[in-house]
Amino acid sequence: MRALLAAVAVGLVLTGCGSESPTGTQVATGITGHVLLGPTCPVEQAGSPCPEQAAPAGIRVTVSQFRAEGAMPIVATTETDAEGAFQVPLRPGKYVVQADAGMFCKPVDVLVPDGPPPHVEVTCDTGIR
């Protein structure tokens, strides 16, 4: 029963975040992305690469509407999957994507077109040096 209620709640949240045109028809756009963590090695050395790694499941991703002045209202939140991936349905427009992982995650500006969703990568500093 709990699983059914959770599934219904998630469906309602995603429906509320859905992209709708002024005529009420669904718009198939938004963003897809990954959250990456780095550095992941205690000491980086020449000839010994230390690539960024995908964030674990459950990292919170926040999407805010871009505003040149004033506060940027949050329009959607989601979490990463086991591969650090996420996707959010959005109306076309300009947004800022942020994640809560590591010591600092660099906000990413993204322009969502009326068409296929763009892919963004949010990089987060782990603090390992």
C-alpha cells in the first residue's frame, strides 16, 4: 500500500512539473543531465589520471528559473539515479541547475528550447586534495 501511495505521489509531482503550452498541450522538453564528483583521488599525479565520477543515487538537484535581477524561484527538484543521472520536464526558457553534493557544486545555466532536451553536467568539488 505504501509503495502504491508513493508511486501516486511521485506521479502527481511529475505531472505538476510537466511542461504545458498555453493551449494546454504537453510539450516534450526539459533537461537531462549528470552530477559528477571530483577529484576522487587523494593525490593527483601526472600520468595517473583521476577522472570525475558519477554522483551516487539520491543527490538532490534543484532547477530555478533564471532571473537577471532578484531571487530565482525554484521550479523543480529531483534526485540522481545510481549513475548520477537526472531528468526534469520543463517549459522552454532559461534556468539554473544546482546540486547538493560535495563541498561545492558549480551552478549551470541552461537554455531549454522548444524541442529535444539539452544535456547538462553539474560538477561538484569533493574537497579531496
